Amino acid sequence: MSELTEKQKLGNLAERQSEQLLLDAGMRLLARNYRCKMGELDLVMRHADTVVFVEVRYRRSSRWGDAVESIDWRKQKRVIAAAQHYLLTHPHLADNPCRFDVVTAHGNPADPGSYNWIREAFTC
């Protein structure tokens, strides 16, 4: 089994920190790193009766663009398709309202101040 690269370790830390941020806000974790042929969902959370699909983006620097800028229409399309698949495989959630949030982090992923939670970042 290969070891994780430094980039993967930082990305995993950013996902765990993002998850904790959302849990602290009263959300409940439904799934982490849900994968299907349509794509991947970083986090699937529940906030009251709403199913929240969360994309986590970490950038060590903004040299190649901001983390939010990396979630273009193509990425949104893949996240939406994966969310539809998730709901098809979890029919008890299919009638609940849904939303798409984004959590970004810049710089040091261990610093809670480096996170920005964007609720309803995009719609389908």
C-alpha cells in the first residue's frame, strides 16, 4: 500500500476540519467521500430536514487561482450528478430539500481561521 503524498494529507486534513466545522454548526454526517461513476461527494450532511452536499476545496496558495474559482460549471455538474445518484441509492432522503455548500480553506489547513463556509454555493 502506498503512502499518501503531502498534498493528499493536507487535503484529508482540510476535509476533516471542514466536517468538524459543520458538525459544530449542528449538522449530522451522512457520508464521507461518497464515490460513484458520476463523481465524488466530499461530505453529505444533514441540517434539520435538509440534505447538504458539501464540496471541500483546499489551496495552499492562490498562485493557480482561488479555491472557489476551481468549482466551475463542470465540477458543479459532476457534484450534482453524484448527488442525484446518492439520492437514488438512499430513497428515504429523496423527498427532503437539498442544497449544495462549499467549504474552502487557504494556507494552513490546521488553522480554523482559514476556512470559509459558503451555504447554497450553487443550485441545480
